[in-house]
Amino acid sequence: MNRVTSERHTDLLNGYKSGGSRFAEWAQDSLGDFTLLSWEWGGLKMRWDIDDRFIMPDGVMFGGHIASVADHVVGLAAMTVLTDNRERFRTSRLETNYFRPLMAPLAMIEARVANASKTLIHVEADFVNADEKLAVRVNAVQVRRMTG
């Protein structure tokens, strides 16, 4: 199996990591302050500096927003295993399990591709709080498709 991320998806991920892409700017404006620390075939590490836009009055991050962020993160991880520039994907299942509240100031995120087949990409992601405890675990399925 070819274990090389396509040129297009490599450029997207590297642009996101450098912070200079429209994709990174959209995420910053819509979801929060993310830093893609590293990525490789089948996985990535991110830092999420949680800001007040998404904190409820009791100081806890809104669970629905965490799920939106989770969808974004697993999409980035899925992108790491796309080998053809024409490949795209869509989320078909997103399961978000909450173990403890996620609060400011930050969350560290690790996402990994558990399995990539011809049509499906299964991704897992863990969100660890500032106390280095697991706060959220995500399981997702992405459906692969070809364009053009």
C-alpha cells in the first residue's frame, strides 16, 4: 500500500500547520485557536487554546462545540491517509464521549487513523485537559470519494 499523503493534502496540512492558509483562518474564526503541532501518515497532534467565545457561564466548554471541533480534527487526521489529489471525504458517523468537563485554558489533541480501507476511514481522537486527564474521546467514520 502507498503510504504517502497526496501532494494536495500534504500542502493543505502543511499550510494549516504554518497558519497561513484559508482553512486555518476559517478554523480560527469558527472553531477556536488551534495549532497543528505535527502530522504524519495516519495521525496528528494539536493544541487548542480555549477562548471565552465557547465557554458557558459555569466555565465549561459547550459539548456541542466540542463535537464540532472533533469533526474538524478527525477530518484533518483522515486527510493524512489520502493518496490521490482527487480524493475527498465526508463524515458519516461521529461519536463523542465525554469523561470530564473541558475547560480553559487548553486541550491537547491526538488523532489517529485506526483503519483506512478503499471506501472508509475510521479515526479516533483524544482530547486531554490541562491537568493531563482524558476529557473527550471521539470515534468517527469518514466516507472516501473521488472527484473529477
